[in-house]
Amino acid sequence: MNTSLFYFLNNLAFQNEFFDTLVIFIADWLIWWLIFITIALFILKKISFKTISQIFIITLIAWLVAELIKHFYFSPRPFLVLTEVKLLFTHGLNDSFPSGHITLTFALATAISLFTNYKIGLLFFTGAFLIGLSRIIIGIHWPLDILAGALLGTIIVLIFHLFKTKLK
């Protein structure tokens, strides 16, 4: 299933130059736009310093957990294992699981949803989902890497929120 879904999505690459450019932008740059939007919310006084600090700290913790997992669990990227992968750009080799980008973006989306506004959070979840799809399409992640990163980022923020709520 993981391989079949990977090939299905990866076969969308190299069909249209505009689509490939868009997918590369989403895979590599949309994460920075989500971070910029979070900072803009603070600058526009839509969220407090305390809230943005909590959002960035818990997001960083989620990302560090993903990096720690990668340090102990070596998972080769699809282009190292499969033939006929349509690779739009190269990336690290044995650090595929879980996706650090997706762990970070789903943690950020969950934190924004819980600590600020769920409507803005939906925008962030849409961005995180698109980043995940694009990273499969460009050939650097397995679908399971994306799913694991999404769950990891979301669960870490939910646990933090649960403890924060219980402490109050």
C-alpha cells in the first residue's frame, strides 16, 4: 500500500512544468510561509508573546522528537529503494521516517488551532497537508513518513495542551 500510493502520487511529477514548479515550491518553501504568517499574527497583535512563544517552543520540541527518531531509526528514501522514481530534487538519504517537515507543520497547525483560532488553524492544516502530498510527489518521502509526521506533530501538541489545561 505504501509503495502503491507513493507511485500513484509520484507519477504526477514531470507531467507539467508549471505543476512541477508549484509542487517544488510547496514542498520546500510553504513551511517558511506558514512560519512567517505565525510571526505576522504576532506583529499584528492577533496573538500574544506568550502564545507565540508556546507555539514555537512546542513546534520545535515536536521537530526535535522527529529528528531523534531519525537518529535511531534509519529509513531510506524512496529513490534509494525503488526504481523509476520521478525525483524533482534530491534530499538526505536515510532520514525519511518520520518527515521532519510534516511533524513541524502539523505541530504548528495544531498549536495555532488550539491556542489561537481554529479557522486560521484550518488554513495551516491545509498547508501542512499540501506540503505532505508535495513531498511524496517530488519523490523524497513515503506516504507512511508523512502520516507518521502528521500524527507525531499533532499528538505532541495535544499532550502539551492537555498538560497545560490540567495545570490551570
